Amino acid sequence: MVCDDVPHDALLTDPGVRVMDVVQVVRRLTGLSLWRSQDLATQVPAVVLACVPEEDAAAAVSALRDAGARAETRERQDPDS
């Protein structure tokens, strides 16, 4: 049986030059404090959202890119492999 709901991760690969804008987006997406969001945004590559539906990961990547960051979605690997 094939599952269509393969979880995805939203990965931040580079915060770009507008780091504080990216930090605010990370904060909004994750619910983390400003301090923790800044740590996450500056220690790249970083998984911003893990094991979310593809649509949510794509929306997060779009928001990060709109803020000036480089980000991508990645399909979550099978934990048994």
C-alpha cells in the first residue's frame, strides 16, 4: 500500500542579508522565543518544521523565501532505513 501523506521537513539553508526578517518568520512558524528563533536561523542548515504535510512545508519555505532566505522542502526519510 502506498501512502500519499509522506511527511516533509522545511529546511533553512541560508538566512540571507535580512536575518531579522527571517528570524521573525521562524518565530511565527515555530512558536519559539525570539532568542531561540535567532539561534535557529543563524545555525544553518536548520530544520524549521519537521514531519509536516507537504503543503505546510511548502508554505513555510515560501514564507522564508519571501523574507529573503534560502530554504527548501525535503521528503522525510523512512525511519526504519
